[in-house]
Amino acid sequence: MISVANLKKSYGDHTVLDGVSIEIQRGEVVAMIGPSGAGKSTLLRCLNLLERPDSGRITIGDTVVDLPAKIPVRTLETLRKTAGMVFQSFNLFPHLSVLRNVSLAQEYVLGRDAKAAHQRSMELLERVGLADKAGSYPARLSGGQQQRIAIARALAMEPEVMLFDEPTSALDPELGLDVLAVMRELAASGMTMVVVTHEIHFAQDVSDRVVMMADGGIIEQGDPAQVLSSPANPRTQRFLKAVIDR
Amino acid sequence: MNGLIEQWIDWLPSLVDGLGVSVQLAVVSLLIGLPLGLAEALLVASPNRIVRWITLAVVEFGRGTPTLVLLYLIYYGLPSQGLVLPAFGSAVVALSFMTGAYTSEIIRASLQAVPRGLVEAAAALGINRWGTFRFILFPEGIRIAIPALMGFAIQLFQTTSLVFLITLPELLSRAYSIGSTTFQYTSVLALAGVLYLLVTLPSGWLAALLEKRMGRHLA
Ligand SMILES: Nc1ncnc2c1ncn2[C@@H]1O[C@H](COP(=O)(O)OP(=O)(O)OP(=O)(O)O)[C@@H](O)[C@H]1O
Ligand SMILES: [Mg+2]
């Protein structure tokens, strides 16, 4: 479903992604862990081209992006329709109601009529347990509720892949639970997911594979139980110890 | 005291007429100047260097030149170039130009103050640049800009008093002409001041109210 080959990205002379390659199957849930500055967010943001990689190749579904060539607008559009993204800081549109947040891109990008968009939005709000908040504005909602709406908003585009960048890091642990529950359900439904997370439990229980990043590269990956409980790389050992001790 | 009240009642119709001209001038200048300001704000961020420079020059000229100089240039200067504008037209041109320049800076800063994350969220949903501007950047930016724009509008309204120098019969020039026939300058100017306040004070309250309402949904 996703294939990344030799992806490189630098800011100035600071190399952030140093030739990353990874293959992700349809329906697979990949948890990405690693220390701050490892390049996890950058990799995720390169996948939907919020960040422009310097070189390498990204394939998502049928869409292929070869860099450093110019990316056609059509490619950009299909790529972003194929991959939905959920941000650490939710990024709901504060001037729009919850319902409008979920409906806007359905109408504008997918060309759904208002009625169909409304119906789909309500289904998704139901799915994340927030149908009763359709008329509220984001500022009225808790962080956990906002994040679940952000998930519904991304799902409304019928993506084939969902990218999550630390979706619960800005939340109180308790509020994060509702978000994680929605993500579990999504994983169980067969969605292909790439989740950058510090939630070791989530990685353990839900993911099919754990990928450990450090210094702009993948240093270890494999079965969650193996990587999380008996990592081979000393760097992974140190990182996991630090996460668990905290 | 009675005399004063009677005088004021005598003068009021003429001054209220003048106030009408002042308000009209301010409103028309805003109606032209605000879209101009938006256009300038967008063009200043144009990827084309030449467009950017020209816009920047226009903005800096509009902000850097005293309004009175603009007014004189247009009313007295343009006729020497073969273009004669009536006093009201000249005033509208000068004040709109000035409004465009000042509000473009307010609007530009406000658009920049819209959190990057919102623009990224729109991009991640596949919304194109125009859609992002129309549905996200513009509405969010305007909310940020409203207080400063209202403040500017009130200031502009006061600035309309400058046009008495090109003999447009607005509030201040009415007051002056009454003063020059009755020699009651202090009295008539005080009344004119009260009339200005009757517009600026409620506008200020309205601005505060609007700011509160607009901010309601925002965190
Ligand atoms: N726009 C940018 N300009 C310059 N440097 C950047 C930019 N974005 C990221 N970086 C740098 O790239 C490196 C990797 O950042 P990235 O956000 O991908 O790390 P991360 O693994 O997601 O870390 P965290 O766990 O803190 O989120 C960091 O050193 C960061 O400072
Ligand atoms: Mg990150």
C-alpha cells in the first residue's frame, strides 16, 4: 500500500531523513517510535507531501511520487485524498462548527452535495461517539473530543491510509483513552495506519509492526512484542527504558 | 447658557448635513479602500518579484505620505496633468489610497497570524490553495484583523476632517464657515466635536462588541 524508497530530506545542512526505505502492506498498522528529533514527523509529513522530500520515491496506492522532479498538482491532490492525516494539535477549523469541519472538504474536494456530505459526516461523528456535538464549535470541546472529530474529518475523505502524528501527546492520559479507542476500532476495521506514538501500550496491543527511528533513519523494526520487550539495538533499549521510566 | 443652546439649535441642521458628508466620505473610502487593502496584502506576498516590489512601493507611499499631501496632490496636482476631480472625488481617491495602504498591513499581518496548523490541515484534506484561502485563511484572518480594522475606520472618520482644506462641505468646514460669519469659533467647534464623538464613541463600542462576538468561537 505504501512504499518509500531511499527518501532524503535536509534542512540546510541538517539531514533529517537519511535515505529512509519502508514497505507497508494494506491493512497493516505500523507504530513508529523514537526519540525527539529522530525525523518521525518529517517522514510522516513527507508521505502526504506537507513536507517536500529532497529525493527518493514515495508510492501510496496507485500514486507514485518521484523526487526531486516537480510534483504535478493532480498527483498532489490524489495523494492527499488517499492519505488522511491527524495532527498532534488537532487543527480543527475554529470558525466552523463540528459538522462543517467534517463536511467542508467532502463538498469542496470530493464534490459531494451538501446533503450527502451531511449524512456522511453524521455517520462518522456517530462512529467517533460525538454525533451530539455536531452543532458545537471546536473551542467548546475537550482535547480528546477535538481529536476524535479531527479523525472523523480525515475519514470523511474516504482515505486508504491514515497517518497519525502523536495523536494523544497533547491530551491528558484519561482523555487520550477515547482517542485510542477510536483508533483501535479503526485498526480493527482494516484501515492501513502509520502512527507516530509514545504510547507503548497502544503500539504493543494494536500495531502489527513497530518501527524505531533515530537520527534520520530506521534503526530497528519488527514484531511489536519482540521490538518492545527484547530490542536488539542498544539505542532502542535505551529509548524504551527512558519511555517506561517516565 | 440659553443663548448657547439656541445658537447650537440654529447651527445644527447645517452641521448635521456636514456630518452626513463626513460619514459618506468615510464609508465610500472604506468600501473602496478595504478591498484595495486586501488586494495589496495578497500582492505583497506574490511569488513574482516585480509585482511584489511595485505593491510594496504603493503601500509604502500610501503609508509614508501625509494624507494632506495626498489630498493636495490629487485635488490641485492632478489638474495640471489634465485630470480634474471634484472635491468629493479627490477626497475619496486620497482616503481610499491611504486606507488601502494601511489596511493592507493590518490584513497581511492578520493572515500571517492564522496558525500554520490550520493551513496544513486544509492541505492534508486535499483542499487547494484557493479553497484554503477562501474557507480558512480569509475567515480566520479577518477575525484577527477586525479590531485593528475597526480602529482604523474610526481614525479614518476623524481624518475626513482634513478635507475642509479642499473646501468639501463636510462637518468641519461647515463649522468653520459658521465660525467665520458669527465669530463664535469655540462654540461651533465644540458642537462639531460633540457630533464627531456621536459617531466615534458608538463605533468604538460596536467594535468592542464585534470583537467579543467574533472571538466567541475561537479558543
Ligand atoms: N521546518 C524545519 N526547519 C528546520 N528544521 C526542522 C524543520 N522541521 C523539523 N526540523 C528538524 O528536523 C529534525 C527532525 O524533526 P521531526 O519533527 O521530524 O522529529 P520527530 O522525530 O518528530 O521528533 P518529536 O518526537 O520531537 O516530534 C529535528 O532536528 C528538527 O529540529
Ligand atoms: Mg514529531
